Amino acid sequence: MNDKLRYNQPDARGHFGQHGGIYVAETLMAALDELRVEYEKAIADPDFMAEYRYELAHYVGRPSPVYHAKRWSELLGGAQIYLKREDLNHTGAHKVNNTIGQALLARRMGKKRVIAETGAGQHGVASATVAARYGLECVVYMGAEDVARQSPNVYRMKLLGATVVPVTSGSKTLKDAMNEAMRDWVTNVDSTYYIIGTCAGPHPYPTLVRDFQCVIGEEAKVQMQDMIGRHFHPYVEVPGVRLIGVEAGGHGVETGQHAAPLTTNAKVGVLHGQRSYLMQDANGQIVETHSVSAGLDYPGVGPEHSYLKDIGRAEYVAINDDEALKAFHDLCRFEGIIPALESSHALAHAAKIAPTMAKDQVLLVNLSGRGDKDIPTIAKLDGIQL
Amino acid sequence: MSRIQKTLAALKADCRQALIPFITAGDPRPGLTVELMHALVKGGADVIELGVPFSDPMADGPVIQRASERALAHGVSLRDVLGMVAEFRKTDAGTPVVLMGYANPVEAMGYQVFAQAAVAAGVDGVLTVDLPPEEAEECAATFKRHGIDPIFLLAPTTPVSRIQAVERLASGYVYYVSLKGVTGAATLDVASVAAKLAELQSYLSVPVGVGFGIRDPESARAVAAVADAVVIGSRLVQEVEAGEAGLAARLTEFLASVRAAMDTARR
Ligand SMILES: Cc1ncc(COP(=O)(O)O)c(C=O)c1O
């Protein structure tokens, strides 16, 4: 067996196999080209990378620890579960790794204004945070439904000096926030840098966000060997490591009310600047999704995940709302960690498969964020008035 | 020569500019679209741009977003839009129709299947906003094979190096987006449009239409003085939004006032 799988993605125009690419209106093409060129220069510039790493160490508090959830593992009676503690980062999630990189890039490109879309509000908070840190104006687009269900994060963004714009079109969630951010960008393209919060969107965003998030997997690789991570990339070329992506099953994939395009074999489609698997109806209209977790309530998926599915390098599964909620409570009670609802999906799947595995096998879960922002949602579900 | 090419060539020979109104198919309800298309022709439309409703119209401002929502509330699909064009063609064999929309509904149908159905319905051109030339090779080739003109956008931000890539694939006309922004924005700056058009036209052999922000006879006249075609969208959709009472007549009347102003701009 070769000790390294060969993996060289994407191509020069941002294609991961049949996925990725650049699908935007002409007005943005030049800006995306400029971004690609500047990004390539920046990551080859030792000063830029040194500043990025310095900020991660001193501002974010990296490296984040890997923690052995021993008690929970024992209760589950199978594989050992380890948690990569992105919840301990400044701002409470992995999102800040990316926003620091992109804010430094924005500053380098002379942009004075940044915009972002957000679902759970974690990316919005991380964007507002770095905007305050580097003295940039910040506008965050957030679906009106998410503004209501993630209220602590809305107030955090405002405290940090950002303007939060509730988006009332469409399903009033992450997808619609992204539409509105794109509209802002097309209007203010000269002055504005668009900080996309996930490995999606038109090239070079999926690559750029991936590269800024690779720090999670690179650290984990050193911190422990031969394990799996949610931010897959550093592990893609490591044979013998199973990669499992967990999608939001919502009320159950059979109900149609979910956000699990990969698990449900959605057709390939074009949205938000990229080609990838996409939840849509027979006429190519994007369908409304459902997840208890605002950060996962999105009909698409980054092009690299779609590619990893196509080549069989990663497996994708869905976890329903109620399973995620159970894992949320279990981690609170058995490990004293309040996880984000997004991360609770991965935790729930770990809890599901751990008992089927041997005690000396290892599961590494990227605990991507902390659950403080979800407390109003959980309380409401539990019938408690705060 | 395609119907679009013939129409634009004839206007050019006459030293006139094309008037291209845009409405969203199925707005305010599917049963009205064909009647509204005829009303546009009556008002002086040379080409009709028919918007294909999409759930996520990223390049559109609130007015056309709402038009899409109204049409989708009636379940209007791309196939339904083709049906409307076929219906229109029964009584108008001359006015070119361009479908304007987003890539996904076309992708979902498949380029080949769509192109065949579109030609059969009498569609002349297709503009997919989020399909830049880099990703449009296959689609443009398929369209051309079926005699459909692929229409591409150019923007104030388009560098010279990209104009050639657009020119290589474009036919019929290219659509110059007059401003940085979404449809319906009201910040048209005719002087900067004129300057950029002069630059573009030195590289282009196809006619250039200008749209975004043209909303009255005066701005149409000013743009007609520098472009080959004038596209008016949000202003007409606002008229649709104002209610069905007398709608067809209002569209005709407004467009006729624009047509009259443009014809005073003869070069
Ligand atoms: C805590 C948390 N985890 C995960 C996600 C999804 O992140 P990604 O798109 O980087 O996988 C989000 C998105 O909002 C989040 O807030």
C-alpha cells in the first residue's frame, strides 16, 4: 500500500472534479481574480504567514487541545472518543481561524469594509471580532429566522461594532443571508471584502477557507496520530484514516425536512458561485431546508466534500435533530462541555458508532464550537423560559 | 442569421436602437404573461427579455426578487416559461424572445434537452446571469448548435483581458451592466457608461445593449445615444406590481413614451 494517497485539488480554475468552479455574475469576476492572485501571493509571503500564525497563537489561543472524552467513551462502551477543542478558541468556534486569515488578506488588499453571511452567528461573530481587531467596518447578513433563534450572537456582533442586517427573503436562513451578502458585494465591490465563512462559494473561496482551517487538522495530526477530523483536508492523504462527514438530518431524511444533500444523493446544481450537490426540486428551484442548528441549515455543501464523496475518500451520514440534541445533553452531563448544536451532530454520530467499535479504536471529533449561543434554543425546546 | 441578429441589423441600418423590455414570466400570474408580452410589442419592444423565476435571484434587487416570488408562488417552472413563449409565438413570429435567468433551472433540465425545447418554443437567446464564459463553453456551444444566441454580460469591472473571452462565445448581443449593483438600483451614470462602452466596442463585433438603472424616457434616450440597445426591467416590473387593473395598457403606454424619446436620440 502506498503510504500517501495522491491528492491535488482543485484545478487552476477551482474545480474539484465536476464540482466547484466560478458561477457568478460578470461584475464579480475581476474581484475574484484579484482575490485569487492576492491570496496566492499572501500565502507565499513569510511575513503574512508569520502574522497569521502569531494571531492564531496569541489572539485565538491556539493550538486548541485534543481532549480524551474518557467518561463518555466508557459509558458508550466502545471506541475512544477524542475531541478537538475548537470550542475553546476565542469567539467560541473554529470560524475565527478563517476570519483572521481573510481579514489579514482584506487589509493587505486595502479594503476598509468587510461583509459576511452567517447562520448560527458564529461566523458573524468571528467576522465582527476580527473587524474590530483590525479596524474594519463590518456588515453581517443573517436570516431573520436565525436572528431570532441565535439572539445571543446577534447582540455579541453589535457589541463588537458590526451592523447586523436581518434578511427576510426566501427561507430567512443562511442561504438567503448569502444571497444578500452577494448583492452587497456586487454593489460595493471596490471597497468591500467578502469574508465567506465556509469552504464554499466561487473559487478561490473553497480553497482559501480550507487552507485557513487546515490548522485544525495539522495540529490534530501532531497531537495524535491516525485519527479523523471534521476539517478533513490534512487527513485526506493519510491512508487508513476513515473520514466521516456528518450532515444535518433535521426531522429525518425521509421527511424531506433536512439539510443533508450528500446523504440523500441530491443532484448536482449551481448556487452561490459553485457547482456541487444541491437540494432542489425537479425544476431546479432550491428547496427550503430544516435543521435545529442554524449553522447547518443550508441546501448545499462545499465542492470539496462533494468531490471526496465522488472519489469515495469520505463517507457522509446524517444525524437528526433529536439525536443531535441527545448528544448535546450527554456531553454537558458526562464531560462538562456544552457543545454547539452543529458540533452535536458529529458527536451524535460518534456516539452511534463508538459502541460498534473496539475499545482500542479511536474516533476524533472536531468539536467545532461551544453551545452558549444555543442556550435559548435548547431552553425553548425544554419548555423553559429564561 | 438569427431572429435577434436580423432585428438588430435592421434597426442599425435604420440608425435606430433596440428597445428591450424585461418582465418576469408568470408575474403576477402565469395566465397574464403572453398578453403582457404582446402589450410590450405594441409599445415598441424590439426584443423581449423574459425573466425565468428562480428561488435565489442573487443578482436582482427587491423589485425583481418579488416578481420571482410571485411567479414561484404559482409554481412557474422553466417548462412553463417555454410554454408561454410558444403561446406568444402563435401570434407573433417576428419579435425575438430572450430568456434571462440563473443557471440552475437550465442545469436541472440539462442543456441539450433545454436547447431543443427552447428552440421548439421559439426562444431566440438565453442569458444565464451566473454562467460566466469560463464555465459556459459547453452550454454556449449547445445553444449555438440549436440556433440560440448565448447572451453574456459585461460589467464596469470587466477588464480588457476578459472582453475577448466573452466575444468568443457571445452572439446576438452582449448585455452591458451599467453599474456595480443589482437590478433596480438607481445610480446610472451615463457619462461613465459612455466611456466604458467606447472601450468595449473597440473589441466587440456584436451589438451592445445596456441595462440596469434605466427607468424613464430621459435615461433611455441618453443611453440610446451611446449603445445599440436599451434594456428596461425593474421599472416595468414595478408597473406589474402596482396591480392588474389596466396593466397591459400601462405597459404599452410607458414603453411608447420611452420609444419616442429614444427615437429623438438618432445618431
Ligand atoms: C459551531 C459550528 N460548527 C460548524 C459549523 C459549520 O461549519 P463549516 O461550514 O466550517 O463546516 C458552524 C456554522 O455556523 C458552526 O457555527
